[in-house]
Amino acid sequence: MSEVEGTVLGHRDGHGFLRRDDGAPDIYLAPQEMRAVLHRDRIRVRVVRYDRKGRPEGRILEIVERRKTPIIGRLLHESGAWLVAPEDRRYGQDILIPKNATANATVGQVVAVELTEPPSMYSQPVGRVTEVLGEIDDPGMEIEIAVRKYEVPHRFAAETLAQAAQLPDRIRPADRKQRIDLSDVPLVTIDGEDARDFDDAVYCEPLKRGRGKTAFNGWRLIVAIADVSHYVKPGEPLDDDAYERATSVYFPRRVIPMLPEKLSNGLCSLNPEVERLSMVCDMLVSETGEIEAYQFFPAVICSHARLTYTEVAAVLANTKGVEAQRRKDLVPHLLHLHEVYRALLKQRGTRGAIDFETTETQIVCDDNGRIEKIVPRTRNDAHRLIEEAMLAANVCAADFIERHAHPALYRVHEGPTPEKRVSLQAYLRGLGIGVALSDEPTPAELQGIAQATKDRVDAAQIHAMLLRAMQQAIYTASNSGHFGLAYEAYTHFTSPIRRYPDLLVHRVIKALLLGKKYHLVTGEVKNPAQQRRAPPKAAAKPLAKTSTKAKTQASAQEMEVWEAAGAHCSANERRADEASRDVEAWLKCRFMREHLGEEYSGTVSAATTFGLFVTLDELYVEGLVHITELGGEYYRFDEVRQELRGERTGVRYAVGTRVRVQVIRVDLDARKIDFRLVREGEEGGERLLARGRKSAPGSAVDELESVRSRDREAKAARGKAVSARQGAGAKGTPGKKTRTASAKTAKAPKAAKGRARR
């Protein structure tokens, strides 16, 4: 049998998987194999057998590397012994803490633990407390846990802060050299009300070139982006910290920035009425929305106003209203921006780009960081206006780099795999949607399906399935286009304050403007070996219309470095998303504990072998209706139709089905919310909340206190259950026909983003 290396991925039920370095399918690790290792250790295994579905199972041969990062958990005291129950249940084992290694932490507090003895086949891991974070109910504790749980860098190095402190507060005369002065151009920033860093400003004016009927009529669209690369140089502490983070991480009420505040909210932020350095993409857009020409150049700008989406939308809706009167000098420019937006939007439809209208939500927190309410995030024309302007600048940046055959990071988004295409086709056919997909579906095909189904009651679920059929967007040096946006080349240029790939793209463009080449390996800008090109900023470049890909003239070694940078940025982007989702899930669970026993209407958002996931209408919170709560019969899961069907009654629960549910259980540690189905004629609020409970039913307040008490007891009892879990065998895979699948295995499928990450 073959031997492979990889990283351990633990599972809360005791077993685990090996994520192989070569990218092949994961290898299953039985609970007995997991006794001597922990989540994220590196190991070498031998494949010893395959199950009936051809999935490999491994046996550990060697522990290559132990994970040395601290483990976050809650300190418990059980039978005279101190232990820490990891917050991330994928670790599978509690950690024993010697009496003199608790760092004066008290029972129930959240702590960080450093291992002093790794686990073995016959003993638990041993560690010492290195940091006491506080009580689990402290405001912001969920964020403190998440940044450590997902290893998000949240403290800048002393050298980085020192370097940032030495930067000037405003631009200096030397900074203006070889820059075009656009300070008189009425550029404006348009962002959300709670935005603090402004990395893009826009301006538009109508343009007529030539005479007679052949005159070019269109717009000049200027997108100015903060010139972060002027201050963050390769090899310096600021750059090292920025690369390590790769992205800013956004939580409710808090941001972990990629750059220190001196840069992100100050020197690089395009604040109003202050001169700032920027990189400008100056475009000529035709009446049909095509980018006829563009040019890049460094500039000095001065934002004339800090506008919000709500404010701009109000101006566009009523040019004689109160908001328009307050900004009367800017109204003509905003109207021109709206005109070019409509042209770009028309072009989006012409090229067949995907544009699903899905519901995004916003968490509104109180002063203590707890959820006050969850509201739908409405997108207006101001949002779409800025999005189209940024897309235009990004596609120009990709075209500019590709024309010069220079290595860089592209934002690549590929279409459905053959397996996902077949699955999607079967799902649509099961719903009676007779739309055939080609062997290689185009964006226009998926957009056509979205348009054809937009008026159906289950439109949101169909669009979610269309999103799931596509692959995740990544950063890579190998350009293969952006499927969702229907671009042959696309990159990220417009957010260098919060995304490291954008900073790299700025460095490449700057080098090309000088007729030179940027070397990622060394961070140096050098003259290329071949004949130097004239600086391309002198004349506007038409957007490439050919589908032929320029061959990158770079060494294999340098391309490997670019690919590694792309993989690093993609992985950290996913890490940031996971940390943000974890915090939101924690907040939602905490929020729903105040609503135990209450009933709500909702929609089935996913069907699985073990039950239904339901999203509540009023609260926009998702929870599980376990299959045991559906009634006294067997239910069969139809994978094609994505539904559960009762064998005796024939009742069907499919994605999009309207139901009424009651909140019966909340597990804060597991980030799980359980519902039960409420049928007509039942008195949900006064019945027993969970099957099999011996105590008499009570009010929601009594139930809340009962749940809290049981949570505390369950947490303390986990230490006793460790040996039992370790000795447990591998759990069987639930079959298609099931009624009593364990709720512990319930895991919500990855929720499709309301809007695909561009």
C-alpha cells in the first residue's frame, strides 16, 4: 500500500482525515489512530484498505511535525484534576493541566494552552496555560477566541509599528515627483456608513471625440486607488506583516486590519479634503459600455467628499431632494457616474456575466457586542455603481499586465466541474426546469437559468444551487479567466489597503510604467533582459479583444514563487472567511438562546440524510430540524431533488418548502441551533421542548435557565468521557434511508454566499 504525508484534520466525533500534500482525496483515520495525534499535526500514513465506495483508510506510520500553536479552550476542574476543553472540537481530546501550570486562571475562564507533552496511544496531552483571555461572557470574547482558533495574526510586530510611526502624516514634496496632479478633479469616495478606510475614489464626465455622426460619444471614467505601494516596500517589516495577514478580517464591530491604523485609516485612506497619493486607472467607456481605451498613472488626488451608498442613492432617486441640495455641486458628476454605470451594466448582460440577486444580512450589535437584530442588507444603485467601476478598473489592470507578459496574481474563477454540472442538471430536471446545460456551460447559460426562474417561489434556493455548482475563486499566476464575471482576464487592483494581491498588482503596474520588471523573489524592480518598452502611460491602450493568452516570459522558479504567493493569499482569505463565519455563528447562537420555545416561520434551505436546515424569515438564522423531529415514519433522502420524502405518507420536504418551527435547543460550543417542526393545531410554546425529557414542561425562561445549567454540567462531564470517546470505533456512514441518524453528525452544508466573492 502507498505511503503519503499530509495534515491531520480532526473531527468532533473522534475520527479524522489526512489532507494529502499532493491534493488527492483525503484519507480516513479511525478514532484509535487519532489517539496519538491532534488536529493540524503533520503525519505520514500508509493506506491499508478501501471501503466499498473506494475511499481510502490509513494507518499512521510517523508523526512528522507537531503543531506548536496555542490551543484555546475553557479551564475545568474535574475530580481533583485540571483540564482544558478545546474550543475547537476537532482536537478531540481534553488537555490535562498540572496544578502549578494554571496561571491563576479560574474554572470556566477561556485560556490559551501550550502543550508540554503530546498525546500518545495511552495518555492524554498535557499542557500549561500561557494566556488568560477572560470569561466566556465578556464582550468581544467570541472574536478573541476566533482569531486564536483560526490563527489570525492580530498583533503587529514591534518593528512594524515603529516603521509605521516614522511615516509622515501627510504627503511630502518629494512624494509628488513624477505624478500627475488631479487634486482639482472632483473625485469622491462612496462607501458604507460604518467604513473607516477609503481606498477608492471615482469621477465621471461625458466625452465626445471627433465630429459628425462618427464622433465617439461616451464617458471618461476615473478610478483612483490609494497608492499603498509607495509606503509599503518589499522586505520591510510593514510588508512582512501585510504578507503574513494577506487580508483584513471583518467581524461585527471590529476589524483586524492588514496594515497598521496609521496607514489604513490615515496616510493611505482617501479621506475627504486631504491630498493623497494614488494609482489611477483612466478609462474611456463607450455608449454600449465597452472600455475603448485606458491608461494607468501615479497621481496626487484630493477627495472632494466622503459619500455613503444611502446618500448617493437618495440623490439619484431625487435630484431636487434634501440630499441633492446638500451636495448640489456634485450632483452632475453623480448623474454621469450613474449613466456610465448603466452602460457598463448593459455590457455585463451582453457578455453574459452572472448576476444573482440574493439576500445578504447584516448583524447589528449593541454596546456589549451582542446581537440586537439581524437585518437584510439592501443593495441599491450606488452599491452597483461602485461595483461596476471597480470591475472595470480590475479588468483593465489584468489586461495591462497580460499585454506585457509579466507574471502577477490573477483572480481566477472556474465554472462547474463535470460532476457538479451533472448534479446541477439532475437537480433542475427534478424541479421540472427543462433547461439543458452544455458539456462546458457558459456564464450566459447559468445566468439564463437564473433569469428564467427569478419569479418562482423557490428562486433563492435555485440560485443558491447555481452558486454551489461553481468553483471557488482563487489567486493564481496562471490566468484561466473569471467564469462568473465572463472575463478572459481579471485581477484585483482596487483594494490594496485590505488585500495583499492588490498591493502586488500595483507593484507590477508601476514597474511596467517604468519599462521595467518586478521580481517577486527579491522585491526588486529591474530592467528586463529584452529590449525595453516605452513607458505605456503616454497613450491610452485599447482593451484587448483577442482571446489569445499572452505567454508569460518568466522563469519557472519565479512562476513557482508567484503560485506560492497566490496559494498563501487564497488560504488566508478562506481563513478570514471561516473566522468571520465562526463569530457570526456564535453570536447567532447566543442570540437564539434568548428565544428558546418561540415559534417562527421559515424556509427549508437544505435537505440532508439527517434532517432539514431551515432559515427563519424574521431573524435570518439557520437551524436544523433533525429527522427524528419530522414524525413517526422513515424518510428517504432524494439527492437529485434535494428533498426528504416520507415512505408511508409521501410527504415531501424539499429546498424552498415553507414550514413553521420552534426553537428547542441551542449548543453554543458546537455553534448549533435545533428546531422542531410545528404542525397545525399544536400548542408549541407549552409542550415539552425536547423528546425524552423527564422534567415537566415550563416557560421559555425556565427552559433557558435549564439549558444553561445542562451546558455547564455537560462541559464539566467532558473530561470523564474522553477515554470512552478515544476507545470508540469508527462510526458508520448514514445510509439513504434513515430515521435515527445521530444529531452529532449534523453539519450544515456550506452556505452559498449572498454574492459571489469577486
